[in-house]
Amino acid sequence: MAQTPSQQARGLMYRRSLPSAKGVLFPVQPPRPVKFWIKNLEMPLDVVFVRDGQAIAIAHRVPACQANPCPLYETDIMVDSVVELSAGEASSLGLFIGKPLVIQPLPSREV
């Protein structure tokens, strides 16, 4: 879970892979529309925008970006968290808009 501003700014930067069905949770408090970019990553991601425990938008297979300006992936809908997963994981997990998510926090070293 990326809770502090520095953890959220760093996110998954410089990661080459993620284990299956694992990702990073970004709490958004207070809930608001957000913008994400996939800068300095070695892999593409799925970005799941969440409100009240349900997926409200999903950006599938977002490519990694190594140069500025990086594209922004955003929602104008209020969200209370965002989950980043390996590209293709949202589909593999059967996630779709409106589906409730079950998020189980793990110690950070396990992701």
C-alpha cells in the first residue's frame, strides 16, 4: 500500500515485474478525481480506479513511459483508491466496471 506522498510518487517505478494477482493500492483521501502516469516503469500495467469497494474505471495494458511528457490516465469520477496491477491481471482476475474488489493488504516486501 502506497500511503505516504513519497510512496505514492514512487509507486512501482523501476519495477520489472509483479507477482500474479498482486499490485499496489493507492488510497485517495478525501475521494476525488485523479490522474496517474506510468513513468519510469519497466512493464505495462492495468490501472483500476475504485470507489466504495467497486471498480468504476479500468485502464487496461497501459504502456510504460520513459520520456516526458508521459500520458495521463484519469477519471473525472470521484475515487477513494487506485490499484496498479501487471498488464492483463484485471482481465485475468475477472475485474469489470461495477465489480466489487477484495483487497487484502500484504507486507510491502511481498509485492
